[in-house]
Amino acid sequence: MESPFRGNQNVILTTVISGPVGDAMILTVKTKQQTELIDVTTEVRTALHSHGIRDGFCFLYVPHTTAAVTINESADPSVSSDILMVLNQVIPWKAGYRHLEGNSPAHIKSTLVGASEMIAIENGQLVLGTWQGIFFCEFDGPRARKLHVRFSDKR
């Protein structure tokens, strides 16, 4: 299926699953670096508008143990850089971890940031602050990742 998204060429709609409580969409996020934050706000908004939901909730879920999703400032890209800089300083790649795969720092970062977000929908719009955006957080890339998006209508 060709993606209707034109914002970020590294994020594409790969699956739509219809169910009794609404449609679930899966976005594939292709990361390019070991650690990076990718703004997916445009893609989530596009998905919302394609569903026509006026009021309800948007659920976002990352089914990976070394990736996450968060909401933070998207107006200034240096904020994302600062977040990654601090996470990498606080949780360094070399620190005597016991996990044999060698990616313990990615697991720790994912746990601290979190695998899910819930955003209110009012009048057909995501309720985000003026400067807020939705970020897919890669902590063990580069990889092809999944971001599950589900909308719940207030009705």
C-alpha cells in the first residue's frame, strides 16, 4: 500500500487493521542512526484526518524494547539533540553492562522514555501544546521499526 504521508520520507503507513473498536494503523519508521528522535507528528495528524474522528483519543504504542515514543518540543530541533545528548551522557554505551547483546543502554533509555502515549482529540485535532510534537525515539538503530496508532471515538 502506498503511503499517503508526504512529511517524512522515513515514515510510511504499512498496515491498516480494522477491528470492532476502530482501525489500527501501523507506521513503519526507518531509522538511520544509533540514537535519534524522529518527528512523526505530521504522519499521526494525517492518519487522524483520514479517520474523520472529531473527539476522542489517539493511542500510540511502540512494540520494541529498545525504542520509545514521547511528546516534546518540535519547534527547535536543538531540543531533540539536547535530549539525546543528556540521555547518552547519563546512560553511556560502555559501562560494564551484563546483557550479552550489548544494547543494555537502549533498553534502559526505552524504559525511561516509555513505549506509549495517549493524546486527546478535540474538534478533529490532536490536543498538543503550541510547541509540542510527537517523536519516535530510536535507541538501538539503525532499524526498521513499528509505531502503532489507534483512534478511539468519544461516541
